[in-house]
Amino acid sequence: MRAFIFLYLVFGIFSSAYAKDIIVEVYKKKFRPAEITIEKGDTVIWKNIEKRQYHNVWFKQFDKEEPDYFFPGESYQRTFNDAGNFPYECGPHPKMTGIVTVTEK
């Protein structure tokens, strides 16, 4: 039993250590890349590298109201703990769309 608990603790520590940060650039009114596949526990960071334009990342399935904007040089991030497909868009620019596909580890 002790060996099982030890392995469970070790596996849990190492599996969270492998979580990654994935960067999506926001530039010229596009998400780059617009479609990404990540693993559960990974974090996506959207970085606004525009010179003057503000944006946001709106997951309508999670947030009924449009989230706050982030401006050039700022970023927004979200950690994904569930598997699935998560489409999103930019509230002020609804033609800007993307999707995050989250897989099991």
C-alpha cells in the first residue's frame, strides 16, 4: 500500500511538472496559430503584439459576458484542465476566431 501511495505522489508531482505554456500571438487581427492542440493541465498565453489594437479572448461557452480587453504588450492566459474542443473569438473583432483542442495526457 505504501508503494502505491508513493508512486501516486511521485506520478502526480511529475505529471504537473510537465504542464506546458503555449503562446498564441495576437497580431494583425489574427490569432497565430488559430488552432492549437494541447494536453490537460497546459496553459495557453495569448500575447497582444499589435502596435495599437486591443483584443480579448472570449470563450462564450464559459463566459456569458465579454471579458476585459488586453492592450499591446499585455497578455491573457487560461489553464485547461478538461479535455475537449474550446472555440473562442475576439469580442471586438468577431471574425478573429480560434480553437483550443485539449487531449488527455
